[in-house]
Amino acid sequence: MPSQTTEAALEACIERALTGGVTVAAKEAVLQEPTPDYGGNGWKRGKPGDFNAEFAVDEAMLWQFLEGTQALRWVNRLLYCPLPC
């Protein structure tokens, strides 16, 4: 079997190492929802539409992180200093 030395094969190898899986592209070249991650090194896949290029951050992942790790602080902040503050 010949080795795959394309850019797509390299990207798949990197994604598999970081997340434990690979995003599957459909025949229509539309990305399907990835399968759940098992293994990997703690990295999670994001969706291209969630990435804010101006601030270089995945907004959905940022909010999940903040809500999951600092929920009480966010509630207190919004109670005492509503957005924008």
C-alpha cells in the first residue's frame, strides 16, 4: 500500500494525534459532524464558523470554558456590572 503524502493526509494525521479522531468529508465536500473524541491529548475540534478571526478565538469554545470553569464569577459580574461594562 502506498503511503499518503498529501497535505490532507498530514492534516488528518495531526488532527488524529491531537483529538483522537478525524473529521470526515462527504462526497459533496461538505464537512460532516465529527464523531465523539476518544483518546487524543485533550484537544477538541471546533467549527470554522465559530472562529472569530479579529480576536483569534473560537467563541463557542471560549464560552463553554468560561461557563464550565467560572460560572459563579460570570453570574456575579453580570449582576453587578451588566454588559457592556
